[in-house]
Amino acid sequence: MITLTERAAVELKDLLKSQDQAASALRVWVQGGGCSGLSYGMALDSEAPDESDQIFEHDGIKIYVDPMSLNHMSGSSVDYVDDVLGGGFKIENPNAVSGCGCGSSFKTAESEGSTGGGCGSCSSKG
């Protein structure tokens, strides 16, 4: 399951409304790459979900996740955070055993053998 924090739900509703995409869903995925081997992706999706997608709903917002991504992200939460660089969405992933300093790249126990592409501005944690 993928969930949204209350703050993320509020921000997503505002975003969907401001972009006139009230019927769109949030698509969340994992792809190879990034400093630690895997990286997150998120986008508003106005298309119908793929047949194999898992569909979750939180506070009226649909979340689409493909099976491979869900394998690496099950139990994750999408949050909205403000920091010195501004605000943005961030994924809190309980499956991540290490991550990139910038927070957009990670490894899970299953992906431990893969290597990342390197990122000079990021350092590993964990």
C-alpha cells in the first residue's frame, strides 16, 4: 500500500485544482538509476490505469503504482515537505536500506547488489 500524509493530500488537491486536473491520479514509480541504484518518480496521470497497476485511494486522491515499483515501495508514504530550497513531495520508504543525500535515490535489500550512477552532490546514509 502507498499512502499520503495529510499535508501531501492537501497539496495534491491544490495542485490538481490549480492545473484543472481534478480527475487525475498521482502515479508513483521506481526506476533504475540515481546515486544509490533506484530512483523515485511521481507525476499526475490523466490516463486510465494500466491493467496491472495497483490503485490506492487516500482522501479522494487515487494513486497508481505498477507491480515492480510496488515491490520496492510497499508501505511507503508520500509527504510534502518545506526546506530551505522550497517545498516538494518526498517519499518515505520503509524498504530503503540506504539512500542518497538528496533523498531521490535509494536501495532496498533486494536491490543491494545494484550500483548507482553516482552523484557528486550526494552522500550515502544508512
